[in-house]
Amino acid sequence: MDALVTGGAGFIGSHIVDKIIEQFENVTVLDNLSSGRTENIRQHLGKRYFSLVKADLKFSDTDWVKFFKVDTVFHYAANPEVRVSVLDPRTHFEENLLATFNVLEACRRNDVSCIVFASTSTVYGDAKIIPTPEQYYPLEPISVYGCCKLACENLLKTYSTLYGIRALILRYANVIGPRSAHGVIFDFINKLKRNSKTLEILGDGKQRKSYMHVNDAVDATIHLYKNFKSSNSYHEVYNVGNEDWITVKDIADIIVKEMGLSDVEYQFLPATADGRGWLGDVKFMLLDISKLKSTGWKPTMNSEQAVKNTVKLFLKNDYTNSAP
């Protein structure tokens, strides 16, 4: 049984590759390397069980289609920058929605039996029920990123119904950890390295969200995949996150402490009247993971522990300076 990981040189995708490498006979990574890095998968390069194909999923007429002679596709290729989706909607339409359509068409033509899709908590928008369960309705994303991901989910469900491609949809909370090259932790550390006395914080600092360490996220992914493959379901949706949340100011406090700084002045820069960091920013997010826990899995780190672990790692390895 072979697997293909789109976006497999990226942040979460490369960790997925590491985790499944022992589960399959061969693994192919398909990545255009626009944000993914070969450094993330260097331990597998040149191995007989591993192939790296540089191709762009936005174009359906390239030769990447022939590489879908696999049992399962882990579709993790995407543009994850929510703010970019507001400023440049076409990029997210092409790199998220169009790319997913092309992947599904390749799966259909090549008899792929199962696809695992990396969705997002942003499909819920400003949920009125927190923690937010998978059956929450209506789904009203407030960013083009969330809108495109929700459209992708609907495409997957339709392809599952029409063509029998089994679809496992995972709505992730904020995933952090090694190999990440964007996000609030990455941003704050770099800002404080440039100016240790002042830290600009987008929003009012009261934004409160759930954060999950990438090791937990990937472990949950493989656990759910195995459960899904052994079930009779044709499509399932799971929230993948933590049971707690943390504010942006709390994250800033952790970073300042870990960097050994003092007397740092916080300059809050709200983009909206209600204190969001940017247009399209979901201010409060906490997922209900009861369905995930019912399968016998739970996180090993809460949000604060995941943040501290990531901050320590970034500072120890000077990771922020080495990322693109």
C-alpha cells in the first residue's frame, strides 16, 4: 500500500510524512516548494521508499497525475495564510480550492480509494457555540481562506457520494511546532529580536484561541485515519485540537519570559472595532473534540504547554532566522 502526501515538504505535511513512513511501502511527496522546504524531508531523500515530485497542483495538465497510483492521498498542500486570503483572494482560490479540485479529479481518474484532507477551524467563522462541535450550523466563514476550505469540504463529500472516494476531513485548530515558518510565535520572536523593548501586537491581545502541538496533531491524524479505514464510513469530519485556549497577550508574555526580557512595551494594533488582528480574523476559537476523544485519543499537551514547547525550540535552534 502506497501513499502520496501533497504539500509533504511543508510544515504539517512533512511531519505527516515522518509519521506514515513506516505505515506504507512507498511514500511520494508532491510539492511545488513555494513554501515547503526540502530540508524538512532531507532524512528521506534518496531512500528507495521515498519519492519527491516537484509539481504545481494548480495546473491539471502536468505529469503529476500519473503519480496517483496510490491507495491514499494525504492532501496537505495549501496556502495557510489567512491574512493573505483577505488581501489576495485569487491566490487562495487557486492554491486551495482549484488545487483540491485537481487532486480530486486525479483521484477519480486513478481509482484512489481514500483521501485525508487538512481543513480548518476557520470554517466555523464566529461560532455562537463554544466549544464548537462538528455538527455546528450554519457554517459561515469570515475569511476567503475559511470559505475556500469549506468549499473543498463540500467537493470532497460530493466526490465521495458520486465516485466512492472515501474522505476523511480534519478541522485543525492552530497547529504549532518545529518547521513552522509563520504564525504568532514566529512573528513575535522575530519582532523582539529586532526590537527588545517594544512589541507590536495585531489586535487588542484578547483574542483567545486553541493551539495544538504538531506532534499531537499528526498523531491524531494517523489514529483517525486508521479508525476511518477500518470503518464503513464514506466520509467523516473530525475536529482536531485542544480542550483549552490561550490569549494572544498570554503568548506574548510567555515569549518575553523565555527570551529573558523585561520592560517590554506592548503596542496593540486592533484592525476592527471589536479588537481583531485583521479583517477575517476569528477572535475566539475553541473546538469541541468530544468526537475525537470518543475514538480513544487525547492530546498530550494543552495550549500553554504547546506554546512553551514551541517557543523553547525556536529559541534553542534559532529557527526563526533560518526559515524563509
